[in-house]
Amino acid sequence: MRRRRFMQACTVVLGGALLAACGTDDSAGTPSGQPGDRDDDRAWLMPEEGDPHRRTWMAFGASAGIWGAELVPETQRALGAIARAIARFEPVSMLVRPSDMAVARDLAGPDVELIEAAIDDLWMRDTGPVFVVGAGRAAVDFNFNGWGEKQDYDNDAEVASIVAARAGVELLHTDLVLEGGGLEVDGEGTAIITESCVLNSNRNPGWKKADVEEELYRLLGIEKVIWLPGIAGRDITDGHTDFYARFVRPGVVVAGLDNDPDSFDYAVTRKHLDILRAATDVHGNTLQVEVLEAPVDVREEFANDDFAAGYINYYVCNGAVIAPEFGDAEADEAARATLARLYPDRQIVQVNIDGIAAGGGGIHCTTQQEPAA
């Protein structure tokens, strides 16, 4: 279940400075932001992904400078395949550089709305806003900073405001730095978050768990956080939640399990399972934890050290679950069957995403839902 470590355009400091940047600290200092006050009425709530959507947002952002010229065509093909699969069930809007408009139209097809925009990369889950509902609808800008300034992000730092303006919703601001891939919610006030990402000094120096929890209550209506340790410094995201655990619905979680003893995720996925099985949600209920094991074999053409060979990074849209397949017939079918059991009222649509997986990501990483309510 390898994931993108540091892409070709990343600029990082090696050695001790990198270790310091990737460390987590739950005790030092005070946050730069002002946490919310839980004595106030909760104004906003982040819905669960399975709630009805108005549309899905994506970004057609693969570039040779980051991905390498050889991988770009396959990555673009996979983006088009994901967009077409989702567009069968709900509207899809995709940000596209003007120079890529023709190829995006060819690959995404006529049912996907293409919007000209300057973008650096394709990870809409992280660069886009997190939508919330309350008296109306709004979107939170979580200050994307290139996963701790590991990659150029000048254009992608503006994606949240572009999407919110296009969606016609208020943009909410915070000092907290967080990516959507680092956050899983059940829609009732429970969240799963990795410490390695959110409590990382490359994003939120000085913030403690309590500070993060207060700000997430103010912005997303989160009342209970289940903290997973994650693992920092091994992939570009510092261990996003959506490669480890996902809410199927309130009370039910599906978790990834890496069975490769040589993988850096082997031990941490087992630790996460122990934590999740002992955890309770905001209502005090013990979670039902299901497991999605990673494939044993993958297609070799685009396999590399960053290849994200795991099923956990699927996406739930209106009436369907869009999930990856990797050419391991037995594992692909087992994942499909598990998802069909967990989502009995949705179609399970599996897509070859080898280009995106070769960049260390998955379907969930490329998408962001806009709720209907």
C-alpha cells in the first residue's frame, strides 16, 4: 500500500531538518488560530460523504513537471475515466488549464463540465474546500500549503476560493492548515484524523489536539475526534486518513490492512485497527470495523515505489461507489464484494486508476463532494 513520497517537483530539506518538519507534537506552544467556543450553538456541520450530492469537483491537473512526461497521458486517462464514471450518477465539474482543455474534453466526455482555471496538480480532495451545511451552505478554506510545503502550490492555494465562488457559497476562513484527505466524518459529529498530518509542525506548529478539536467543532460541527497516529515523512501527505479508515455510515468504519511486511504501513495499519475497534463515536457507540485488504499483485506497466495499491481510497457518489481495481482478480473481486455488502443500495463501479496510483493517490484523493442540502 505504498503511496506518493515526494514527487519530482518537490523541494524538501533532507536530514535532521526534514525529521523536524515531519514530527508531531501534542504538547508544545499555543495555536496561531482562535478555537471556537463550544458554549455557542453549532453553526455548521460537514455531512457524511454518502449523503446526497449536488455535484463532484475534480481537477485535470497532471503535468510533466510533477508527474513526468511518460506518466501524464495515463494519469489523464484515469482522471477522465473517474469523471465519466461519476457523471453517470451526478454532475461533475472539473478545473482544467486552458492548455489542457482539448484533451480533457476528449477524455472526460460531453457530460463533464470543464472550467478554465490555473492549477498545479490534480488532488481536489486536498486543494478544494470542505463543504458544510447549516442555515445554508458554505465551504471551508483549510489553507492548502503543498502538504507542508513539499510541492509548489501557488495556484492550488486558490482552488478553494475558486470552487466556493463557482458553487455560490460563503467561504469560511481559519488559521488551521488541513487537507480534506486527512479528515473522515460520519455526518453526526464524529471524525477520524491522523496525528501525523494535522499535528505536524509543517502545517500547524504549536497546535495541540484540543485546539484542533475546538476549531473543527466551530467549522465542521465535530464533537468527537478519533485520533489515529498515522505515519509522518514517508509519503507526501504525512499519512492521510483516507488511506487508512473511512466511515461507511455512522457507527460503521472500513479500514485498510497492509499485508506486506516490508511496507511502512504494515505495522501502523494494525495499530489503527486496534484503536478503531476500541473506539466509540459521538453517541458512545462502539464502532463496527470492517477490513479491506490491499491487493497482492498489480499490473506492472505503471507500478513503482509510490504506487498506491489499496482499495480504501474509494469515492461515494449518488447511487454508486467508485472504486479502484488493480488487475489482481481475486483481490479486486473481494474488494468489490465487501463494498457491495457495505453499500447494498449503491452500484459498485471499479475503475483502472493505474496512472493516479503510480502518483501515490486514489479516486478519493481526486474528488470533492458538494452536498445537496
